[in-house]
Amino acid sequence: MPAADRPHDEVDEAGSRIVQWDRSAGRMTIISDFGQATTLVLVRDGTRTAGAVTIATGQDITTAPEVRTLPAAPDRGWREGAGAGLPASVVLCTTGGCDLLRPAVEAVLAQTHPDFELIVVDNAPSTGRVTQALGDVEDSRLRIVEQPVKGLSQARNAGVVAATRPFIAFTDDDAIVDAGWLVALLDPFAADSGHIIGATTGVVLPAELRYRAQRWFESRGGFPKDDAPHVWASGPIPRPVRDFGAPGEGGPLYPVTTARVGAGVCMAYRAEALAEAGRFDVALGAGTPTRGGEDLDMFARVLRAGWVIVHTPDAVLHHRHRRDEAGLDTQIRGNGSGMAALLTKSVLERPSTLLTLARRLPAVAARLRPGSARVAGADDDTPGSLTRSEVKGFLEGPVLYARSAWSARQTR
């Protein structure tokens, strides 16, 4: 059968098994295994992430040179495990349509953190799907909050309002968090003597690389997954957190855009910082015409308010990427429209941003030149149509933002 005609449910032989390997304990955890010839290994040293490598399936993981020679994870600038002492809320927004919802909720409830609440925001309560999936979950930490107004930002805002703890973490219904995810996200806050960390982000790895669409998504960069701590600020890194990590490299449009800071599926905020930055913009995000950008917008607003953001590679989750190629194309187009919508909003709110963008256009063009990894993808068979879809989304983003902002005003 020609490659173009293959059904999306055929296993991609160029994909990979996915496992975690704790070198200190000699313990392997299988994340997904569809019999492919290579294995993506997330190497950990206890609770620390050392990095990710790819080895041949069947190779002894204990002696594989790629694993054995990977440098040990360095000491962190905070006391690991101290985040367990910070009360937190976890917000998970859903329409109930994802078959991973129940496993995602169960993974959050299995956290090692001793004092948290889980708020599941039902963004399609009329369907009854969330109640059907979670109605028999008996756990006093779980609350289901209804938000009938469509949109991820609307749902996130409802979760923030319902949260009762001083720190608020966010994840999604298509992601499985590690047991130590919440503690790791909170660890930097616990060491924040200067009270200047407004948010933290973690590592988002694939939950499976079973289909070509999933591999292509990773080939084009996937979600941020730095295996070293970083600190992000709108100016020089403040002295109290200089030991928390190297300054983050945000790309030519940082801090107007913050795509390298993290992703909404794996982030936590000091509730005080969220209150200062304001609500998630309901004109941005999934469920709106713009289709994205609400998480990056919030990162930028928190930074502009003077807070810093810390990336910790030890807060790990596995996200199930789009399995079908049409779904991936839609997602990539949404990435483009969300980015352009975010830039449009920035220019409208602060016209001086236009001069900043103009000065940085040459650097942006260099990153998008034909043949670059960002455009072509790391794998030779990554379709060029994905880049064209992203460009289409970017070009329509300003108009979509105007439409979305108008619609948001009508629902107030």
C-alpha cells in the first residue's frame, strides 16, 4: 500500500517505544510499546531528569552507551521534595470527549503530594460526558466545576475562581502526569525566598509515537522539553534565583512571544501572580476562532508584571499527540493563528511592540528559511504541507483575533 494511502491506525515503523529509566534505582517504566525498532528513553537519576536518548529496541538499557554516558543530572538550585509542603490546586479542563480523561484524572490523584485539590472544569456540561466518565470516582480531593461557556480560557478562568490554594497547577485531559509531577512543579516556589517566582513549567514528552502524525509533531519540535533548569525574566535575572538555572533563550520575539517558556499542559502559578496578571484572555485558546495562544499570553503577562518563571525538567508528563494527520494539520494551523493572534493583541495593547517586531524580523526570517529544522522537520518524511498550514494560520490570525475578541465581548 502506498505510504500516502496507509490508514492512520497502522503502526509507524519509524516511531519509537517510550520508556523511563531510573539509573539510580535500576528501574524501567514502560510508557508505550508498539513493537518499533527504536526506543525513546527518558533517563532519570531519582527524581531528577538527566535527558532523553534513543536506542535500538532490544539493546540492554543498562549498558547502552547513549544511556550510560549521559551526564548525571546536576544539583538543583532548590531543595527537591520541598514542594510537598505547599498546598496546591490542580486544574484540568475538559469537554469530556477525550478517552484519556479518566486515566488523566487518576494520574493526578496518584500524586505523591500530600495536600492538593483537583478541580475538573466541565466545559460541555450539557453533554453529560464528564459526569459519565468521572461520576463514580470517590475522592474528596476531586471537585467538578461546570463552565458552559465554550473555550479553554473560559474553563481555565473558572478553575482559577474555584481554586482555594495559594498555588495553581494546570494540566489537560490528554496527558498523564508522573507521580512526582506536582511536587516537582512546586519545588522552586518552596525555595523562593525573594517571593519573585510567578510560575513554573515542566517537561512535556510524548505518551506514544505510534503514528506518523505523532512522530511528525515531535520532528517539528513538539512541546518544550529542555532537560536543564532555566529562569525566564523580562530583564536581568534577579539575584535570589540566579542559581535556579541559566537564563532562558526565548528566540527573536521574546518576551512578546513565549513559546519556549513552556506549555499550558504543564504549568503552575502562584495564585497571587495570576491575580495580578488578570484572567486568561477569552479571545485566545482552544474553542475560540484563534485556536491557541492563551498560555503563552499568560506567561508574557506574568513576566511583564515583574515575576520570573522557572522551568524545571523534573516535572514530567506524557502527552498523547494527535494521532491522525488531518488532526495534526489542524493543530499546526492553530499554532500559527494563535501566534499571530497573540502578536496582534500585543501590538493593539502596546503599539510600540510593532517597532520591536520590525527590528527582529531578520532573525525570524533566518529561523524560517527553507530547509531549516523548524520548517523541514528533523525527519525526512515530515510533510512540507504542515509548514504551509502554519503559515496560513499565521496569515489569518489577526482577523481571527478580531472576530474572537468581538465574540468575547458579546458573551460578557
